[in-house]
Amino acid sequence: MINLTPITNVIGVLSIIIGGFMLLCLPVSFIMESGDHMTFVYSAMITIGFGLLLYFARFKPVNNVNKREGMLIVSLGWLTMVTFSSVPYMISGAIPSFTDAFFESMSGMTTTGASVLTDIESVSSGVLFWRSLTQWIGGMGIIVLTVAIFPLLGIGGIELFVAEAPGPTSDKIHPRIRETAKRLWLIYLGLTIALFVILTFGGMTVFDAINHAFTTMATGGFSTKNASIAHYTSPLIQYPIIIFMFLAGTNYTVLYWSLKFKWYKVWKIDEFKVYLGLVIVLVILITIPVHNISETGWEQSFRDSLFQIVSLLTTTGFVSADYTQWSESLTFIFFLIIFLGACAGSTAGGIKIIRHLVFFKNTYLEFKRIIHPRAIVPLKLNGQVVAPRILTHVIIFLLLYLMTFLVGSILVIMTGMDFLSAIGATATSISNVGPGIGTVGPVDNFAAVPATAKWILSFLMLLGRLELFTVLLLFTPFFWRSN
């Protein structure tokens, strides 16, 4: 039997935390004189009030959180955060429609970066700051932050971390889940501050620098400019963003060991080596045709190619150039990159490189098994044998991901979108990237997408952010059975 007390209590705490973050927008509103301070006062009052009601609701004594309750908390927690995060958009009038506000909020919290705003620069500073902040909150996952303070609630957080942690595996950097969550957030916060300082010295205003630092480290892609990063042509801005996007797409275990100067552990991780190698190979393959097509200098072609590759691979979604204008073949390559994803255990979305690595390694080994049917040929990653259960999980995930993309595309097409735009919107939503192809390409937005399609795409964003299983399990009958 599912115990409602931990579910309502945790969602209540999440709502209170979200309301607290809303209040952080007040100093920005006053400093920037944007006149939207009451928007966040009212929004915070509503959100915190709801959170307090849920937190003090008691159904049964709480002993611990089991796996089913953990899944419910994660899914319902994200829906609650998204719903209340849309309130400032509606109260301020920046996005009066609930459908559009929910879509923008879902895109922010899931770090997708798809937007319905047609003129971002006309939006008040407080709302823009909130928009970026939602991505920063969702980047590591507010659930992981809450895990660090769960002792205050008298319940354990391991099941929540399992449900929220991206990727098929979650290497612990500390035996205790609370300490792991703290270390993750310290790295996340430290890198955000470092990028903010670099962008400020690179020529960005303080306001733009903090917003882009938030959305870069979250691999979110929201910008304060209509042209995204293309607004900033300086290499002193674009190269640091490229580097930090790459870092944000790296497994945080790798970042942790790097900061501890334990390079031998870093280089033992197969996924990171493939991640780095993939970027290098793609840059070589794409820079030359971009140079020939765009007739720009080698440095500019290299920078534009590298920027778009890292942006899409890490599912950040920043734009420095319109890659759909280069050529159809390059557009198709970039469309395929959307499905790759960066490393497991990072803030990136997508399928994740480790799953592709497991699949292709096992496919290669299967040829050996056919030739030598009696031989035992184990699949190894990082020098360790991969358990059959993990292999099965990866294969099912890939098939489920493909099926979800196909069904999602069909449903979006049925709402009236053309084929190219529909598959682009579906792919970029489930992979939490942002820009797609067609009418939702890198220089376009989702304002003209039909309302029904926006709800479908919002659901796909949530599915992608929570790695399919966490949400889809709720729709199975055995999830709700007592035994």
C-alpha cells in the first residue's frame, strides 16, 4: 500500500523551496527596475502556501520511502514544480496563456530550452531571471537537492536519488547519499560561479552573465537575447560557453575525480573517452564543409561547428549559427546528434553515450559469439563485466525511446504540424535539447505550435528528463497493486 504522507510532505517541501527561489527574483527586479516585483511576491505566497498545506498533511506515520513512493514523489514533484513555476509568467502577463506558460515552465525545469516567447528582449528582467533560474534548478534536479536535507523530514532519500539520477548507472562519489548530493551541488554551484566571472570579464553585462551561467551549466539553453549566443560574436564569450557546456555534459563523477586530480580514474571511464573522441571526430568532419559552404575563415568555421556540436550533443540548445542553412546533409547529421545525449550522471538529456556504447559493444561481441558459440564473451565497461540485467535495461530503454519518438511524432503530426517540424519538435522535446528542424529550428520558436501539440511535447519533455521508466511505470497496473 502506498503511503501518502511522505509523498505530500516531500512535494510540500519542494513547493516551499520553489517559492523561496521565486523570492530570489525580488533583488533582481529592484536592481534592474523592471517593476515586476509584486509578481514574485504573489507567486511565492501562492506556492509556499500550497507547500505548507501539503507538508502538514498527515496520513500515516513515516518510516521510509519505498521505490514506488519514490517514483511517485519524483513524477508528481516535477509536475508540481512545473505548474507553480508557470505562475510568474501568467501573473506578469509575459505569457498569459496557461498552456504556453506551462510549456515554457516545463521546458525550463526539464532544461529543454524550447520557448514560446517571440521577443525575449521585451520581457521584464525579473521574469527573464526566473526563466533562467528554473533551468538552473532543474539542471541537477531539485530532488537531489532535497535528498541532502531529507534527515530533517525523518525519511531516507536513496530511492529518490535512484529515480532522479540520469543514466543507467550512478557511480557514488561518497558512500552516503546525503554527502553525494552535497558534493554534486557544490561542483554545480562552483562551476556556475566560475562561468559567471569569465563571461563578465568577456564582455557580458552582469545580468546576462548570470543568466547564461545558469542555463549553460544546466545544459538548458534559455538566453536573454532573441538571437541566443549568436548575439555575442566575441570568441571570449563563445569559447568559454563551449568549454562549460562540455563540462556540464560530463559525468559529475568524472568532474569530481578531476577536481581531486585523480586523472588515472578519469581515463579509465570508457564513456568519457568516447564523449571526447566523438566531439573531436565530429568537429573534423563538419568544419571543412562548413568552411566551404559559408565562405568564412577557418577559425569562424571551426568555432561555429564546435559550438553547435557541443550544444546539441550536451542537449544545451544554445545557437551561434543556423545549422539548418548550411546543407541538408549537415542538417541531418545535427538531427542525429540530438538523439545522442552526453554522459550519464550529467545535467544533459538524451539517450546518453553510455547506452549507445553498451549497445554497439554488445552488437560487436554478438558477432564473436556467433562464430564461437561455446565461448563466454562478456561485455565489459571500464574494465568490469556488465551485468545481464543492465544490458537488458539498456536495450529495452533504446526500443522504448524509439517507440516513444515514433508515437509522439504521429500524435504531433495529427495536431496539424508538418512532418519535418513534427519529428523535429518530438525529437528535441524527448531529448531535452530545444532547437529542432523545420519551423522549430534554431532561429525559430514554438509559439506557433498548436496547443494540443504543446501538451504532448510537454509530456515528452518530462518523459525524457526522468528517463522514461520513472513516468511510464505509473501507467502500469502492477505499480498500484499492494503486492
